[in-house]
Amino acid sequence: MEILKTFKFLVIVLLCFFVIIYLLIISYVYFNQVGLVFHNSKLPRNYKFDYQQPFEEMNIPSFDGTILNGLLFKAEKSKGLVFYLHGNAGTLETWGSIAKNYTDLGYDIFILDYRSFGKSEGEIEDEEQLSKDIEIVYKKVMEKYPENKIIIAGYSIGSGFAAKLASENDPKTLILQAPYYNFLELSSSRVPFFPDFMKKFSLETNLNLPKVKSPIYIFHGTKDQLIPIENSVRLKELLKSNENAYFYPLKNQEHIGVNENEDFQEQLKRILE
């Protein structure tokens, strides 16, 4: 009998131990999830961007007064604008290098640094906050361009925000590079023990894309290990009844470098023509 009591006591102690460890892990992930999703880096306020093509630096106040920094690169004879939402790392110091791909094809391109990135102020809190930022910046840029000449584009984490923005507005076109089907689902594959209701980012691209009225172009590398190409395959299947949705697998392309991919550049030329 004593042995049985001792065994039960040890089981309870072990269960309590594992519950405490689980709660500690959950708490750590909850309070650090922004840093796990976004790998931001700062630039000094007086930093001078150095690009060989014409550009305008824009500082736009968001809903809470936070100043968001972006660069507007200008084509020689502009046919419109690409409103570009970049990935979860890097700043305009490096992302600006993609601009020539677009300006050479006659389109201006505006690239935004999310809050806490580059020279943008503030700290990221959750999806709602970032979505508000992006919507405000989009409306500000629309003061310079009619919406029927604006193309929304998003890369990786930016693809979810781009899809949401396009679903709530009426741009000319939507371009997604290395998108995820659903960020809740994707994050569950990385941290399966972390409950969905505690996540600050859902980014349900699969729910937003069917609402987009514009033509949709999806590009994904066949060797993307960060966000597997199956995500885009499923998005294309979701849009199979949409005659204006196109999917382009990029052979041997990994997650990084889609803008430099020759097949992407060839298709981009056709899209922007």
C-alpha cells in the first residue's frame, strides 16, 4: 500500500513538473512571438540611403503617431506604382536593391519598412496594428497614384498583408512571392504545442485571396524549405475557378532571391507590360 501511495505521489509530482515546464515554454513563446516572427534591425535616424536611381524618402505618420519610413523609386516614364511589402528581415538599406527590376519596366515602386524596421519608429505588437499601418500608408501613396494603376506585391510574411490589403481595396493587380496558405497553420507546424488563440498573427491568406477582385499572380520556388511550395499549390487550387489567378513555380529557387530569379523577371515583364 505504501509503495502504491509513493508511486501515485511521484506521478503527481512529475505531472506538476511537466505542466510547469509547459506553461513556462508557452509563456516564453507568447511574450517573444513578435521577435520569433519578425527579425527587425534598425537604421540611424540620420542614415542616408545610397541608390543610383531616383528615389524619394517618405515619412508617414500612422494611426498612433508612429512615423513609418518608406522609399519611392521612380521610373523614367511611370506607368503606375508597385506597392511592395517585404519579408520579415532586412531593411530598405538592402530591399531597395530590388527596385531596378520594376523601374526598368516602367513602374515606380514604393517599399515600406514596417514599424521597428530601418528608420521606422515604434515596436510591432500584433497583426491588427501592422494592418492599420499598411492601410494608412497605402492610402497616403494613393494620393500620388490612381488605384487602377497600383499593383500590390508581397514577399513571404509580406504576402499575407498584401493579400489582406488587396482584398479590402481595388488595386490593378496582386503579386505574391513565396506566400503561405495560412500563417496560423504554418506556425503550428513550427510550434505545434502553442495554441492558436494565443497567437498574435493569423494572416489567413486562404480566406482573403477569394475576396480579391484583381488578377492574382503567385510565384514560389520549388526548393523553398522555409515556406514549402505546397502552400502556393493549395492557394492555386483554392482559386481554380478564378480565370485571373496564375501560379508560376520557379524551378530550383529557394526562399530567398525570388526577385533575382530569371524566370520571375521574365514573367514580371509580361505582367507589367
